[in-house]
Amino acid sequence: MILSFLFLTGVTGLMVLGIGRWLGEKGSIFFTLGGVWLTFFWNFFYLFPKALEKKVFLLEGPVWFQANGLEVRWTFCLDSLTILMLVVIVGISSLVHTYSIDYMKGDPHLPRFLAYLSLFTFFMTLLVSSANFLQLFVGWEGVGLCSYLLINFWFTRKQANKSGLKAMVVNRVGDIGLMLAFCLIYWKYKSLDFSVIFLMTPYMEGIPFWFGFTYLEVVAFLLLVGAVGKSAQLGLHMWLPDAMEGPTPVSALIHAATMVTAGVFLVVRCSALFESVPSVLRLVALLGGLTAFFAASTGLFQNDFKKVIAYSTCSQLGYMFLACGLSSYDGAMFHLFTHAFFKALLFLGAGGVIHSFLDEQDLRKMGGLSHYLPFTYTSIFIGSISLMGFPFLAGFYSKEWILEVVASQSFDPFYLFLYGLGVLSAFFTSFYSIRLIYLAFLSLPRSNQVYYRSVHEVPFFMGIPFFLLMICSISVGYLFKDLLIGLGTDFWNYSIHINYTNYRGVEAEFLPYWMKLIPLFFALSGAFVSYLIQSPLSMYFLFWLKEKGYGLVLFLNQKWFFDSIVNYVVRFHLKEGYSSTFKALDRGAFEWFGPTGLSRLVYWFSEKVTMLQSGYLYHYLGGMLFGVVGLIFFSLFSADESFLLVGLMVWVLWISIEER
Amino acid sequence: MRTEIFLLIASILSIGLGGLTLFRTNLLLVLMGMEFLFFGINLNFAIYSISLDDLMGQLFFLYILTVAGAESGVGLAILVSYYRLRGEIWLDLINKLKG
């Protein structure tokens, strides 16, 4: 029963992918939406109460494979962490499915689109519900595949192709790290089950490994590399903004709410392992803080509507990593939870604007849309202020909590630095959110009349997700704060493990009041400054921009030149890898001695053999003669000699044919 | 005596075989090579029937002779009809046996 609901989206997705062409638009909508909504209702009304009752499901399936002592089973572990993720994933997914009905209306590939979305939901379900690393990896790669297919959905566009490939290639780096981590884990633990690994971790502390690093440090670092790749943290973040080439519902579902949080989920899931390696935890925190700051500052002067939100996603993921690095896994999960709602709302709102505005995405060519799209404007506004951390909305509780946890450690200069980064990121977040709203909705219209003629408010099925997500973005922080991060909450029920020396909840709770107000102050002042330089002081701002700030703005607009630097550095290594492993080995030696060489050999040999059938009488007679002589040899001499003689004869015959 | 006879038979057989495989000018020559083969074998049978004092060899001689006569008749008939059809019995042009 439980498994059938876990697999329902996969079944409908595969079905529609296979026979969607015959099901047609209505049929595929019926099956995929039915599957995903049923799964959501079941998750929300059956599994979620079970999580509240502190029940854990452990479903042991059949053996997947068995190799010399390693036995991998299909095991599903549904604890409160998984169930919370399931509710978020399938909830957002069902809303996005509904949204896609109208967004992709008239697209000839609608069944394929919905099927990919459903398959993505299935793989994400597999990822979060697995109880061993390899099964998690199946889901991990599956969502990567679906992400590629969906970025590349309009596959005739070159930019979409390039972005899809980029996402795939950058994610490979992280996946290599993850694979190496699995290998190392199996090396010492002799198992890949979570239950074994997390129980045995305290006994693995202090085993020396390479260059003075301990075994656990290396394992945790490699797991972190995998998480960084999937969650687009600094260094491997380049694919996420480019992934915005895909359709907007995809950006909402995959590149904002669910798939990119898989890295955070991995770190939270492996909390028992990460807790034993304080050095890697500091690295996680540093990476998170830097990513939050980098992405928020890059988002300041982006001109693409979706890229601003994409960098915002990157920045919020940085916050989640920061929380993980401070052992506040519950804070990270809470931020993941609230972020999923308001970021999905923002992306769906962006989709609504783009949909009605003749697919124009450039912020500089919009303006004045609040009069035409009041509902979309409201939804983006609510999403934005929730993202900024406006008091008592969803983002407020989670982001404030993370920053409070960091602030509670600010006696350490390292964490003080991270706190500064986090607060500045909050400032930047408000800045770009208000800039986005101002440029798109509040300023004077700056585009052609043609665009404004086509503007229309969102259709019915696009409106429903807006409405529900708006309610969630407003209320979900207040409703779930005490459940998820309240002091001493037992919701998590051992699904995440925090070392008692690392638990910072109490200190964060009893911070001085003025310290708790610092992030809020920065967020509000960011919004205020942004509004000032957009509207009343815009002339001064433009003057400053032209005279002094040009370099800075270019630097931020070009994403800190990250892509160029990476291109410059990686190009030579890629060339080397291309010419050695790919060209010389994969397409060279293995190909030559493998499939291509074999097929060519068969072709060449058959060509020679067909030359035997020349049609000339004397050739046939010669063949008969040689056959008879061969038979005589066999009857007279031993087998070896006969083979030799017959081979000799065949060779002579061969030569005579060759000469022709 | 036996060696000479054996050599004679062997040379007749080789002439037949060589005629079969190496002649490329005329279908008639191929037929003649075939006759050579037959008669080499026939001679073999006859001589060994005398030397082994076994009547079976001579019986086979007669039998093969009959078959060879019939066969060469058929072969010549094919040759004649082929000549009527193509106006040519040059072996290099008989290459339609590819199927």
C-alpha cells in the first residue's frame, strides 16, 4: 500500500511517456495529475500524521544485487525527515502539474512534459525515501536526468541544449565525489545501509587516512562535494542560473523547490556522519556563507527576470548549508520547507508574467505591469517579502532562526565573519527583490505597445497554485515554527542527529533582543535603499553608475566573472581529458578492439567470402577439387597435419582470389 | 610395372583435373577434362581388377562407362543448347552462376 503510492507517480509518468501520444492532451493530464494529486493527498493525510505520531516505516524490499558480501536491497525508510520532504516535494509538484496545464497549453509536447514532471517526482521520492546510499544514488541520478531532459525540453533551441549539457557536466563533478564517498564508506563499514553507517560512525573516528586527514573527514568531504554539485554551492553553482532556459514550471519545481535541495537533504540525512567531523562542518558553514553572499550580490544587477530569482535560490541554499554547518539541521530543513513555498510562488509568478508578456524575460523591457496583472503582482510581492524575511511571513521565521544560530556563535571570529556575510546577504536579498518588483511592476512602462496589448491575467489553472502558495508563503512559518525548530521539539524523532555539544538552539533562543533585530534591520534597509535608488534618486544612481560604479556593476552583472575564469582554467584540462581518455581510449582503443573493430572485421571478411562466389565455373570446380583433396588429407593424415595442409590450400586459394 | 601403371593413371587424372580447373577458353575442353577423369578412374578399376583377380572391378568399369557415356551426352546437349542461346561457349563469359 505504502509502496504503491510511492511508485504511483513513476507509473503514471512512464505510462504517459510511453503512450501519451495516443492518450492525447486530456488523457495525459488526467493520468499525471491524478497520480500526483493522489500521492499528495495520501502523503498529507496518511503519512504526515504518522510522522506526527512518531512512527517510522522501514520497508524491506527484494535484493537488488549481491556482490561478494555486499548485499543491496530495495529498502524504504519513511521517517519524519523523509515524510516532510515528501510532503514538500509532492505538494509543490502537484501544484506545478496543475500550473502546467495552462502554461503549456497548445504545446504539442505537453504529454512528454507532464510525463517528465511525474518521473521527476518519482525519482525525488526514491531519493528521499531510500534507506541505503546506492538506492539514494538511483534517485539522485534520476532527478539529474529529468532535470536535463526538462531544461532541454525545447530541444530545438541551442541555448537550451547548452544549458542542459552544462547542468549535466557540472553535476557529474559532484556525482564523482559522491561515488568516491560510497566506495570509501564501503571500504571500512562494509555496508551501504544508513542504519549501519550512522550507528558505526563513532567507532570510525580518528582513523588516519591521506595527508593527515582522518578517514571520516575524507568521506564527509566527498559527500559534501556531491551535495555541493546538486545544490549549486559556490564552485559548482554555474549550472543553476543557466538552467533557467527550461520552461518556467520546471524552474519552479526542480531548480527552486525540490531538486536543488537534494544536496541539503543529503547533508541532513548524513547528519550523524557529519557530526563526527567538526572540520568539515566548518567547511560546510564557510561554503554556505560564501555562496549566500556571492549569489545574493550577483542577483543585485541581473537583468533577466528568472536569473534574479535563480541567484536568489542559490543564495537561500547557501543559508541552508550555513545552518547545516552550524549543526542546526532542523533550521536548514525548516528553511528548506518555507523556501520551497515562496520560491515556487516566485517562479510561478515569473512564469505568469513571462506567459502574458510574449515570452519577454528582460526586466529592462517591462514596467508598469501592476496595473495589468494585479493578481500576479500580489503573488510575486508576497513571495518577495516572504523571501526578504518581512516579519511574520514564512521566510522571516526560518531565515531569522538561521542567522540567530550563527549569531549565537559570534564570539568566534570565523562565525562572526559568516554572520556578517549572512546579514549582508539579507540586505542584498531585499535589494534585488524590491528592484525586481519595481522594474517589472511599479515603474513606468518601458516596452512596446505590442507587448502591453497581449498582457492578460493568469488563466484559472495557473491561478490556483498562486492562491495556495500565497497562503502557504504567508502562514507556513508561523504554523510550523514550533513543530520543526521549537526548543526541544521531538518531531524529528532521531531522523537527524545533533551532537549535544553542537546544539545551538538554546543560545540562539536566548540571544539579546537587539541582536535578533539586526537581520531584520538590514533586510528592511535593503528594501528601502533599493526603492530609493530606483525611484526618487534614480538620476543620482545612474550618474554614479556611469562615473564610478561601472566596474562594480559589471563585475556583479557578469557573476563575478566566474564562468570566464572556470572556462579559462578548465579548458586545458578538458582538452586533455578529451584527447586522452575520450579520444584515445573510449573512441580509440576500446572502440577499435570493441564494437567498431568487430563489425568492420565481419564486414571485411564477408566481403572477401562473397568474392569466392564469382560465378565462374572453374572457380567452383577448383573449390570442389580442393575440398576433395582436403577430405583425402583428413583420411590419410592426422588432424593437425591436415589442418595445416588445408590451411595452406585455403591460403593459396585466397591469394589467387586476391589477385583478381 | 605397377609403378608405371600407377604413374600413367595419375597423369591421366591430373590432366583431367587440370583441364577442369585451368582451361578457361572452351566448355568443350572442360567436358573433355571430365572424360579424362572418368577414364583414368576406369583404367584404374580395370587394371586392379586384373591384378587383384576380382571381377568386381571390371563390372564397375562397364557401369562407369555407361554412366559416363550418358553424362557426356547430357553435357554435350547442354553445350549445344547453350551455344544456341548465347552463341558462345567461352568459359569466361559463363558467369551467371552467382544465383
